[in-house]
Amino acid sequence: MEDVARQLLRAIRGKRSQLAFARRLGYRGNPIPKWEGGHRFPTAVETLRACGVVGIDVDGAVAAFHPSAAPAWRREDPSAWLDVLRGDASQVDLAGRAGVSRQAVGRALRGDSEPRLPEWLRLVEAATGRVADLVAQLVDIDEVPALVEQVALRRSVRQLAFDQPWSPAVLAFLDTLPAGRRSRGLVGRLAQALLLDESQALALLDEVERSGALDAAAHGVGLTVDVAPTVEEHRRLRAHWAQVAADRVAGGSDDVFSFNVFALSRADLQRVQDLQRAFFREVRGVVAGSSPEVAAFLTIQTGSFDPA
């Protein structure tokens, strides 16, 4: 994250000289060479202030990055926003994923200290697995070479999820296997896992391989990032996984399945839907910090029978 932070700061400066940028930020001295050289970093709050000074819409970028967490956002103190991002993940879990101390996480979440930019980026990545998307909202991602390849791979993999809805399951399954993934018997095991015939499994493997998604998986790029699909793409993807869930229930699988039908106020229905979103964020954080041993899927749906 030091390289990402360094390059992000350079991108924020734009075409201004380092001295002009320092003066624009109100410094008498010139800390910019140390920032961009990776010798010393500003805090995340100071970085966000710098974004605002040069005209970057930080609030808009944050809202686009994670709409449901946006109400907690405060540019001068992003600690509450970070706390929302982590969901119910413990400070110990977040610290382990970020590679920082639990005490540092606690101070950052309470707002008792202002983490330096690389540490803050690590915490955002640990909470969401999506720091590249946040950076891309702030600056042209091509100006941050440390993330360019990752972002390109993410986009490729995400689009594949809409073009071929089974692809996330294929990648998740492959991620649980050791090296030499295209080993003897793989097609059969994949077909058995996904409840497909072997010709379908083979076609899926070939399509995933042609797309470059296997390269993405090798770089640790998963399918945990939101995209802006067309309405039809989103509908098809939701329908696919809802049908997979229905087929497994009908087939007598031992999946954990729960349902409830109830009457409640419209305000409380909104609360239930907000709880669903918070739970989904928490799951994504768990997945981001987990070691792959088994492929799994999760479907959640909250609907109403409201004629209004």
C-alpha cells in the first residue's frame, strides 16, 4: 500500500509542481517530495483534504464506492465510516487482514488517532476487499500503476459474471484446489460440485480460461466488487442464483435454508432490508480475509407483498 499511497498522492497533485501543490495546501515548507518518494506519508484525513482542495469530489466518490455506508461519512473524521464498512468483523479480524496491530485498529475506529494513508488504505481493503475501486473513484486509475493491472482484471472477471453467471462458482471452486488446477478428474469434480453434466462443466472451464479470469484469480482478484450492470444483466444474474438455490432445495440438499413470512411496518421493513445489506457487507469482509478451502454461495432476498 505504500506504492499505492505514493502514486495516489502524485495523481492528486496533477500537473502542479510539488512546490505549487504544497503552497496550495497551505504549507510553508514542502513535504510533497517526501510523500511521493514514500519517505513520509500524510494522514488519510490530510489526503482527503488535499483531494478537496484540488477539486476532487471526495463525498461523491465515497458515495459511489459504497452507497449504503455513505450516511456515516465525514471527510474530517472517517472513523465512523470505516466502522460501518467493517460490519461485525472484530477488531482482531480486521487487524489480521490489514496487517496492523489491534490497538491501531481500535484507535482508528474510535477516531482517537489519524492513520497514515497506507495504513488507512490497508484498513479499507481489509474491510471491503475493494480499495482499488475507491482509488479509481478519486483519480484516474491509470495514474496509480500499482493498481492498474488489478483493476483491469477485476473488470474482466466482473463482466464475465454477467456474461456467464456460473463463472463465480467455477473460480471459487478452482480457488480451493492446489496448483495444477486442470488436472485429471477436474471436469468431473466440477460437474459434481455444481450439479452439471460434464460437457457443461468443460465448456465453463474453457470459457473462464479464455476470459483471463484464471489470471485474475492467480493475482488474488475475486468477485467481491460491485459493478454497474444494465438492468437486464442484473436481472439475469439474480434470477440465475435464485434458481440455483431453488433447484438445490428441491433436490434435497443439506444447505442451510431459512425463511420467514411476517407483517410489519414499512419503516421496519426498511430496517430489515438495511440489516440484510449490513450482513452481506460483513460476509464480504469475512471472505476477503479467509483462506479458500471450500466453495460456497449465499442468496438472500427480502421482498414484500405490498400492493401500494
